[in-house]
Amino acid sequence: MKLSVMQENLARGLSVVSRAVSTRSTLPVLANVLLRTEDAGLKLTATNLEIGITYWVPGKIDSDGATTVPARLFTDLVGSLPSSERVDLELQGADTLHIRAGRFATHIKGIDAEEFPAIQTAGEAPTTRIKQNVLRRALEETIFAAASDEARPILTGVLARFEGNRLTLAAADNYRIAVKTVEILDAVEATSVVIPARALHELDRVLADVDEPVDVVLARARNQVLFHLEGIDLVSRLIDGQFPNYQQVLPASHTTRAVLEREELLRAVRPAALIASSSANIVKLQVSTNGEAGLTVTANAEVGDYEGHVEAAVEGDGTTIAFNARYLNDVLANVDAERFAIELNGPLSPGVFKPTDDTEYVHVVMPVRTTS
């Protein structure tokens, strides 16, 4: 194997695939990145056996070949080189990669490419396609709500339900649910899969804010889903199991509705969260209908207290409800909306957060029971 690539292209590719490198595996080769010449360029691949990412780097190929090298070391070495430099790579012997850039040269010991697990890449006809910017926004508004605790593995994933020309993403832990529906470009028969939230976090990193589509390949026979965009493949295993019926938890009605500016509420919640973080992380929302209608955010702890008022258009009854401050901050910070409607059914029922300009998104947060 002998080839030349530009440092900035190689560094960009390594920054993408290194997110899939395993850090805890007993298989040494999983700490490596696979380098293989293919399609007049260099194909970089990394995997932790749950996620696999492939990135194609354009280059000049003198001879074909493949090897694997330690991902972190190789990434750091390439990152230390000047961005405008040409990088020459040559496999010497069975497992030694020679790297030269200008007056710099080094050798890295690797592991034979035959020991690297086979990773699926695009080649099958896509199940459907989605605009990158549409999918990117849907992911940003849902995946933060997935559970990080492995106690219920199914909740560490995001339910993806394809039906007709629509895709619904739902993420939940024991205290909140985020649901977003978007249009897809190719209609499909109804099917549902659960994709690890971590894989979708990595997909979100590589999606661009453009109309160009990302191909989606559902490979149920391999229990995998593959996303393909220009120069990048991301493949992920699916999570087995039955995702909870989140629709049963979505309130069908409300007794109180407050419409307000998202940024104003976020500015009121953040200092309340700082005070609340020293105790049980509880903040209260009081919706008033008498006198000056609006919403008041309060927090009380041993270190002090806080009160902030937000103008709101209120319908229905006044009420007070307590939430975990982190969950409030998450939905307000991650959902790109100018105004929110908060729908409540008293202090013990879930609170519903809806962007006023997006009927396809809903976020439900469970309240915190307090003594007062």
C-alpha cells in the first residue's frame, strides 16, 4: 500500500471515524482504525461492534493495500502536521506504516487488516431517503431525551417508526418523552426499529444543514441500520425489545395553557437551576391568571432562593407545578422554536411542551412531587 493524501482531508476523516473507536474492548484491533485503498482514495473505518463509521479520503494511489494502526496515536500524529501538507503513507513489511509529510517522518506498528471486523457499507438500495437538515433537526430535538442508564437498554435507544412518507422519532427515559415526526422522500411500508441514541448522536455530528438527502438502509436480516451520505457511511446495530407505548402517556387535554417566548423562559430557568442544583434540583413554575397573568419560576435551597417572571398568554386555571431543572433546561435549549405552549393538568400530571410553530413535535416532562 502506497498513497498520498492532503493532511486536512485525512485529519477530517480521522476526526469522524475516531468517534466509533472502542476504548474498552478486549480485542486490540478495535482500538485501531482500518486504512484501505478503495475507489481511487483511502477508506478509513472504525468500529466498537455497536457502531461502525467509514469515511472516504480523496488521494493519489500508487499501490493498493490495507492495514490497521492505533487510532488515537495516528489521529494525534496527523493532527500535529501542517494543514496544507501532503501526507505520504506507505505500508512497509506486514504491519508497519511509514508516514512522511515534508521534513517529518515516522513509523507506526499496526495489526493486520484481516483481523479487523467486516463492516457493512452502502451498496444495497436505500429503504428511504431524508433531507439532511430535516433529519438533523429531528435528532437534535429528540435524542437528548433518551436514557443513559443501561438498567433498561431499550430506553437507551430511539424508536424510529417509518410509515408511508413519514418518520416518527421517539425518545424517552423514566421522566420525559420527546416525539418528532418528519417527512421522508420515499414512501415505505410501516415498520419500526430502535436505534441506539449514541449512534444517532454520531450521525447528528456528520449531517449538514443542507437539502441533500441521506440514504437510510434498514437491514433487518443483520439487525442493522445504515446511513449513507457523500463520503460517509454510518452503520449501527439495532436494539432488540419492545419500546414502551409512549402514546398512552401523552395527555389528550389540559386545564391550563401558557404561551411564552422560549428564550425568556430559558433565561429564567437557568439561574433557578443554579440555585436548585445544591439541593434536589427542583424548580417550580407558577402560572397566574389573576392580576398580571404570566409564569413565575422559583427555586429554594439552603444556599439561597430565586424568583423570575416571564410574560405569558394564559388560558384556563392558574396552577403550580414542580419539575427537575435539568429536564426543563434540556427541552428549552435543544428545541429551536421562538415560542412554546406549556399545557398542564395540575401539579401531579405531566407537563406538555409544544413549539407554537411546529405541530409535529411534542415533549412531555413528568412533574416532581413536593411537600408543598
